[in-house]
Amino acid sequence: MQDEPNGILPLILGDVIGRTSREMLPTPSAGQPAEQVVEVDSGRPHGLVRIKYRLMRHRHGKSENWFWTAVHAERVDA
């Protein structure tokens, strides 16, 4: 599993990833850092994990939308 560029991210529930980005990260906007790292308890079987989020921008015409997307996750050794 260590050869995966995104670590154990495919094994983490989407609910955990989404809830963490909404509750623990700042509101996405142009003034935020490009990447944020958050440690969260993902429950069994992985326990405490470190998830790296990247700030992304989507443009359509004159409007733009900023959002966080999870790019990597790894177990945190206790």
C-alpha cells in the first residue's frame, strides 16, 4: 500500500473526508494556503489518520468556486 501516491486515502470513508474538510479546515478562498494537513480519528480499522487537502479552484465563465480536495492520507503511529 505504500506505493500508492495517495496513501490509504481510498480506504477512508467519504463521510470522514467530507466532514473533516467542512469542520476543521478554513473556508476555501484565494487567500488560503495551497495545502492543509489535518489529523482526525477515522474509526476502525485505521484509527488516527493524517489527511492532506489541496485548495482547488473551478472556473466557469465569470464565476469561480474554491474547494478543498483530499489528496493523501496516512496512518499516524500512536
